[in-house]
Amino acid sequence: MLGRIFRLLLVACLVTSSVWAANDPFVGKWKVNPSKSKLNDEMKVEVAGTNRYAITFAPGFADTVVADGSDQPALQGTTLSIAVMGPNNWVVVRKMKGRTLLTGYWTLSEDGKTLNDAYTEYAPDGSPSSIPYVYERTAGSSGFPGTWDSDSEKVKAGIELQIEPYEGDGLSLNGPDAEINRKMKFDGNDYPDLDRNGGTQASVSSGRRANERSLEITDKSKGKITGTRQFELSTDLKTLTITVRLDGQNRPKSILVFDRE
């Protein structure tokens, strides 16, 4: 009798999980709507000594260099240089093994509230790609030191996200161009992040469902929380908004709005 009851309960659980997976409102194919989406870039410049500055381009990624125009050891095997061209003008250059990766021509406004960055990246073949960033000061009072935020970069069209059921009530999130590639349940446990080829990475994520139309993913690296991703469905289930927040930053890194295909 007990064995039969156990089998019936097991079947009921499996049926419930299958029904949930089939009717999960997040499941489907989604395409980004660039006109409704937004990117934010935040960086911090701090004084670290005489003519020495620490620049944080992302939480946990800071370079500390002397502003004398020379190439100095920096993150991930690169070098970074800061050349002071005047009280309101810096030239920032990052290189890898002598090859220029990017250049930034920074210009402060007269009131010190705006920083313009004529930014250029260089592909391995040397071809340039430029974005004119405009940063607004959100902390600090004068000069380049302070916290700067920019929404100059625009979301590219064509970004897609495929969401499929995963092990009952879990989800498989496949959107490498949206920096989302995970297979996980929303049980609070850590699941390894995946690379573009499906291999596991050192970083992990855990998730929870706030309600039927809302879930949250917490990203971690080496046991430390690095950020969160909030997924919100519209009431008609036709629009998905993903808000990415990085630990230590005031504004969201990105707000991506997807339409159901």
C-alpha cells in the first residue's frame, strides 16, 4: 500500500512539473527592441597618489597608473597609459603586446559636469570602430576624479533570446549576444554559467521566482555576488524586460526590452 501511494505521489509530481514547463510564460523566442532598450556605462576615477589614478571601468576591474603617458601593466595582460594634455584633456590608451586595443580622448566641460570620450576600438586587423561617449558626473566635484555615467551606446538590433524548459520547472536561457547563457532551476542553488559553446565557466548563478511573471538571477564569481538580472513579463506576456545591475553601481548596466516572436 505504501509503495503504491509513493508511486502515485511521484507520478503526480512529474505531471505537475511537465504542466508547469509547458505553460511557463517565459518560454519562447524573444527579439530585442532597440528603441525601448537602454545601455549604461559607468566608470570611476580616483586619486591614488601624486599624479596617480585608479580607474574602475567595471566592478572589480580597476587599473592604477601614473599619468605620465607611459605604457604600464594593467588588467588581463594589457598595458594602460594616461597622457595629460591639459587641465581638461586626457588621452587614454590600452594595448596588448604593443598592439593598440583602444584609445580614448577625454575632454571635460568648463563646468566640470560633463566628460566627452572620443572612444575608438581596434580589431585584430587594425580596423577602427568609434563611439562618441558623453558622460555625466554623478559623484565628485572637479577634475577627472569622480563617478561618470553614460547612455551614449545604443543597443544593436537583431539580439535574440531563446528560453526553453529545463528539468521540469527550470529554464534554459540561450542568448549569447545578450550575455545570457544558462541552464538552471529557480531553487536558490548555484548553477555554472555557460560559454558560447555550451562549456561551463568559473562563474555561477542562482535564481528565484518572485511570482508568475517575475524572476531574478544572482550572478557570482569566486563566491562573491557580482550582479543581478531581473526578468519581468508584461501582463499580456508579449514583452520581456531584463534589467541588469552590477554590484557597486547605482544605475542599471542595461535594460533590454524583448518582443515575443
